Amino acid sequence: MIDVQLRGYKFKVSPEEVIQLARKLPPSKGRKYAALVDGKAFSPKEIVAHLIEAKNIPLTKLDFTTMDAARILRRLGFETRDLSNDKCQKKSLLSFAGIVSLGGDSLKEGEAWYE
């Protein structure tokens, strides 16, 4: 169990509390960071937001940063990852320009451009 101070509110939290909470939530990676809890990836901010809600602390997701959440989870022994450095990043729609055609045949449309 560790002591946490978040935006002036002090509370205690244990890794077991986080694991029990995570089992009730659907796994969801954050946009840039993920925390591995019980073998599944979660948004660190989402986990801490649910944790402070369970402890009746009057803070919202807007009151703390993802880095605050990641630090709390790391202190509890959970791994956090920076997904922006992963090799399996999602491609943006622009990276498919010229390959994807919405509402038509991309091969025929491509040929028409060069006629």
C-alpha cells in the first residue's frame, strides 16, 4: 500500500485495489500511454479516475494529468508504456491516400486520372 497525494487530496491505495478495479473495466489503451494491469492494457488516466471515484475523492479527469496517473501506477508496480514509440502504430487516413476509395472503384478511378 502506498500513500498518494493528488491535487491536495491524500489517500492510500494498494496494487490489489487497482487489480480489482481493472477487472470490472473493459481494456482500453489510451491514445499515447497504456498501463498493464493484470495482463491487460488500460489508459492510466482512466484507471486512476475510477480509483479516485471509488474512494469518493471529488476530482475529475480534468483535475489531473496522464503523467500523474502513470506515476501513481508505476509506484504501485504496474508497467506503463509509451505507445507513440510502438512499431504497430495506427496509420492515419492520409497514409492511405490513393489506395482507398470511398464509394467507388479505386482502380478504375486511378486509371481515369492518368488517361
